[in-house]
Amino acid sequence: MRSRILTGPLVGFACLLVLLGVLAAATGLDVAGWATGIASGAGLATLVARAMTHHRRDGLGPADRVTLARAILACGVAALTADSFGGHAPVAILVAISTVALILDGVDGKVARRTGTASAFGARFDMEVDSFLVLVLSVYVAAHTRDWWVLAIGAARYVFVAASWALPWLRGSLPPRYWAKVVAAIQGITLTVAVAGILPEAVTTVVLLIALGLLVESFGRHTWGLWRQAGSPPGTRATVTSALAVLLVWTALLVPDHTGDLSPAAFLRIPLEGLVFVVLVCVLPSRLARVLALIGGLLAGVLMMMRLLDRGFYFAFDRPFHPVYDAAYAGSALDLLGDSIGRIGALAVFIGAGVLCLALLALLPLSAVRVTRLVARHRRPAIRIVAVLAAISIVPALTGIGPKPVRQLASSSAARLATQVRDDLRDQREFVRALEQDPFRDTPGNDLLTGLRGKDVLLVFVESYGRTALDSPVVTSALEAGDRRLQQAGFSSRSGFLTSPTFGGISWLAHSTLQSGLWVDNQARYDHLVTLDRLTLTDAFGHAGWRTVADVPSNDKDWSVAKTYYHYDMVYDRRNVGYAGPSFSFASMPDQYTLAALQRLELDKPNRAPVMAEVDLVSSHTPWAPLPRLVDWNRVGDGSIFDPMPAEGDSPEDVWRQPDRVKAAYAQSIAYSLDALTSFVQQLHDRNLVLVVLGDHQPASIVSGNGASHDVPVSIIAADPAVTDRVADWGWRNGLRPDPGAPVWPMDTFRDRFLTTYGR
């Protein structure tokens, strides 16, 4: 009887093997290894099925035979998965077998209903085969994508079973739910698609995360139903509360500091601080342990806040949060966020962040005390668990044995934070020592900048103009058009790269770095620098006889540093350039008006001294929308011609809903700034004009991507060949677009190179 039951599936599967063998031979695949593995898996599945039939008097029913065939196919998938670890496995064959198994998953239920042979045994057999196939597929995906969190999809069923050993109420049964079957099918389909690799990597990750979320929801609803059915079993609420406390403390110690590292796998590491905490609780008196828990919980709350701030700073500035000096940016962050999502939205975000911080500072100490009580009640198991986790995390890291994900299981976020604070304090001491060295401190004014005598020199910062912009066809077209305009006006240019000390924002750090010849990469350095009398490029021009001007259209109040540190003769801002037009998000006026006002107020004056001006072009400042259009220079007037343009452009809210639109808006804003600048040079007709044009920093990571460089383009533009000839040995390329292989200098080296090249 049993042999007849098993003959049909085995013969059918043998035919499938023959067909797959013919296809593999036709495509030149080596089938010996995987065919043997599948045959072995089929034999194993047959033995399991025979053992299971002992629990039934009438053997396997028609639907069970279909399920048995699926079990054999799942074993074949397992064999191919195991074979893939040692070399190349035929992915197409694996996907084909998995697809057939998934299709048959919808067949056995229909067969059982039509033949009237549905049974609890058949349902359990079907569920276990589904679980095994999902587990095998998750192992394949995790091993070949290094997204180890995918294992959670395959392990979910078995973790639930293991939990039922400790919590008997989880062994109860509930009426079947159709949604649970749908979720189970989604897991198999999603994993098979991931194995096939037919979707882009990012899309595959999102789909897998959605599948995992549905699985968590399904198991959560099932668990909640069992808990309610059991009538709130004694100790369940305390167990759940303790589990949540452990989870919160664990999360606080492991939350990633970088957006790119955020994944379920990040929370599967082992926090060394947590292990040390458990050991101390086990050896200390209970009262002292509770005090330790309160202090440790408070520190964990502070640590989690720092990690969340790190994520924000990595997204905006491509660096971690520095607790020693970055608190000073809170006001700037509020203004920047307000430009992107509105003032009310920015305030709501800040208030929400404050509430979250208060909640963390309250809940984490309470959770730590809860964990302390739990450990105190179970000291021996706690010590054993700590010993096992310590061995798992520390030994591979010290010995270098095992794959990289295993060697990186240990985490010590708190130690890294303490190290960061120490490094920040040491950084300040090193900066003070660097301030004492200045090769141009005592250079007489008549020896400075002799190669530029009689020239008007504009130091132009183009907001957010980074190397990333050069990848955009829109910016490429603007650079080519700019080169044509300059050639028509009799100008030439040379271009290279500088490395900015900042990323995504905080432009004044780049400005002070270029001007002072010192690496100013944080607010503490800047605050200290501007209290001193360090020679800047502006000072050098002023000592050599130029009239020095700052043109900062984004300012709407006095900028004290302009006079006390940079020593400008004149400062222009939003209030004194006669602008009567609209603002464009952050930009209080279009770049075209900024340049036109400088021409009217300074460059067109008769019988004047040569002018050196730092000009900040901010139309390309985030949020990059709405954007003005160029108009005829003779029609700029007081700027009222720009009145209808904000309503005609995109709003920041619409642009920032989609990353692709953000990137497009950024490129268009850079192209606008470059067009405004080169057309300004063309219409000015000043043969004695020299420009140093550069970006202040790269745009935020939503445009630049994670891990982008801090490089910005820099160009020297002049009509006099003697000016550009002086930088011939710099290795810069002719034109506005730098060569990708051009030398890249730190921005703090520019001052000394420039003063040396154009000095006596």
C-alpha cells in the first residue's frame, strides 16, 4: 500500500529530473553534483513521509502525495543551495524547482477539498514543507547577498516553535486565517524572485523588507490571538514587559550611526557594553546594581540620542555628530529644515525630536532597572548566556577566524563615542598649534599679489557646487555653454579640484578654510579662528591696495565677523542692494540680481581702485526649488521682474517627495548659477576682470550618495593670458570642467599657493 502511494510522486519527480538533465546538458551545465544532491534529498523526503504514515491507518491521501512531491522539490532546492556554497550553482534550475514547488502549494489544498481528504495531518505536513522551503530560500539569499537579516524570514516559524517550549500557551490552535496563507505564499514568491535576481538590488531589498513586515504582522496577530484565548496566562504580562525592556536597551546600544548601515542585521550584533553590564549586576549587591542600572540607562539614552544625531549628520554632512561643538548648529538646522518643509513643519520636527529624547531618557533607565531585576532572579543562566555571547563575539574578532559578518558581531558604540569626544578635544589643541604658523604673516603689502595689480578680482562661491554635479548632463551642458560665452568675450579658464572641509552645508567653514589657509572643519575651530588676526586672502588684497567687498545676499542682519576678522571695506546683504523682488526659498534673491547689484554698486563706478569681492551665489542652496530664470541684463532693475517666477516653479514640498526630483532640481540650480555667472562676464566687457570660482561643498547625500568625496571644482577665469599662464604648472585643465584625473588639493592649501603664484 505504502509503496503504491509513494510510486506516483517518485516517478513524476524522476521524469522532472530527466527533463532538467536534458535542459542542463543542452546549456552546458555540470549536473552531476546537484543531481546527486537532489536524489539524496528525494530519498530523505521519502523516508520522512514513510515515518509520518505510521500515524495514519490509511496512508497518504491524494493531496498528501502532492505535498510529498513539494517536499522532494524543497529538498532539491536545499541540495542546490548547499552546492552553491562550494561554487557556481545553476540558479535557473533552482528558481525553476522552487517555482514548481510554489505552484503545487496551491494545488494540494484544492485536491484535498475536492476529494474530501482534508485533515489536520495534511495541513501540518503542508505547513512544515512551506516553512522548510522558505528557510532554504532565505539561506540562499542571505549567503549570496550578505543581507543576513533575510534569515529572519526563514527562521520565523522555528523561533515561534522554540518559544512555545517555554510558553505553553503558544501551543494552542486558532481557526485558520486565509491572510496567513497569503503571507506564507508571499514569502516563498519574494525569496524566489530575490534568488532569480531579476529586480534591481534596491528594489529587491525593499520587497524583502515588505515581506518581512507582513510576516511579523501575521505572527504578531497569531500570538495575540493565542494570548487572548489563554485568558492572559499568569506571568505573561511581566514576561512581555521584560522582553520589551531588554529589546529597548539592546536597540539603544546597537542603533547604527549611519543611514546606510540601517538594516535588521545591524541589530543582530552583540553589544559588549551590555555583556559587561550583566556581569556587574551579577557580582554587585542589589542596591548598588540598581544605581548602576539607573546611571547606565541614562547613558544608554544619551548614547541613542547621539547615534540618531549621527544618522542625521551623516545624511546631511557625511560625518558623525560631534558632541563637543555641533550643538551650535541647532539654529542653522532649524532654518535649513524650514526652507525645505516650512517653518511650522520644521518646528514640529524639532518638537517631536525633543519629545523622543525625553522619552528615551525616561524609558531607558526604567528598562535598565527592569533588566537588572531579571538578571538578579536568573543569575546562573545569565552568566552562561554572557559567556556564550562573549565567545561568539570576541573570539572571531581577535583571531580573525570566520567570515566577516561573524567577526563584526561585537559592537562597542559607547566606547566609540568616548573616543570621539577625546579626539575632538585633542583636535582643538592641534588647531591652536597650527595657528602659530603663517609664512605670509610678515609679508609687506607691496610684495603681495603683484601678478594681479590693476585687476578686479572676484572670489565666487557657488553654493553646493561639488564634483557630483559634473555627472549631470544638465550641468555638463551649462559648462559647455559657459566655455563658449567666455571664449566669445575673450576669456580663458583653467580648472581643478579642491577638497572641502565640510559636506552638505555649513558653508562658512569652507569660506574660512580657503581664506585663512587653515583646515576649519568644525564650529569650534571657526569660533576660535575669527577671534584672531590670521592673514586672509581678503587681508592680503586689502594690504596690497584693493577695495575689499563682501556680497552675501543670504544675510539679513549684521555680520560682525566681516569687519572684525575679514576686514572688508564694504558688506552688501539683503538689506542694502535695493532688491524689491521675491525670495526663492533660502535664496533671498536670484544670483543674477546679486551679480547685477555688484556691477551697479561697485564695478561700474568711475575712477575707483581695483575691487576684490567675495561673492556668494546661493540660488543653488538646498532645497533647490523654486528656481528663477535668466532675464535680459538690462531688465533686471530692482528685481521686480522676478515676481511671478516662484509661483511658476516647483515647490520644495513637491520636489522633496522623490529623490530623483531632488537630484534633478539640484542639477538645474547649479546650471542656473553657472549660466548667470558666465553670462555676467560676457555682458560686463571688463578685460581686467579675474574670477576664482569654486564650490563650497558637495550637496547632501540624497544627491551625492553615501561615501561621496568632499571634492569641489575650482576655476580661474581671466582675459589676460598672463594670469592663467601663471597657473600652467598646477596641472589644471583648460576650460570650466576639470579633468577627472586633475590633482586634488585640500582647500586649506589654496591660500598659500595663490599668494605664492601671484606674489612677487
